[in-house]
Amino acid sequence: MIQTYRKDTKESLENMLRRFNRKVQQSGVILEAKQTQYFSKPISKIERRRKAIIRRERKAIKMQKIKLGQQ
């Protein structure tokens, strides 16, 4: 899906870019490109939960160290 725009006679370049960026954002082209950028193997729900728990624990430890001024 290609987005093309022409500049109006009295429109500034910044306004045209803003209009273009808004349309691209709304169309979802960038989101789709980012999602397909890397392939990840499908993992089970249990494995996803396990990894999320580990991430939360690591973040809590890191925040605790920051509060104590150790990092």
C-alpha cells in the first residue's frame, strides 16, 4: 500500500509531512512492517507466562537496587 501526496499551492512542507505521517500511521503500514520484521517461533501460553514472570521479577530487583542506590 503506497501513500502518495501532492503539496497544495499554499501548503507548507511541514504541514504536508504531518498530513502524510498521520495517514501512514492510520493505515497501519508501519505497525505491520514492524511485526513482520523478525520471525519468532510460536510459543505456548505457559511458556509466555513463565517468561513474563521472570521479566517482572528482574524488573522488581532492578527497581529495588535503584531505590537503595546500588546501581
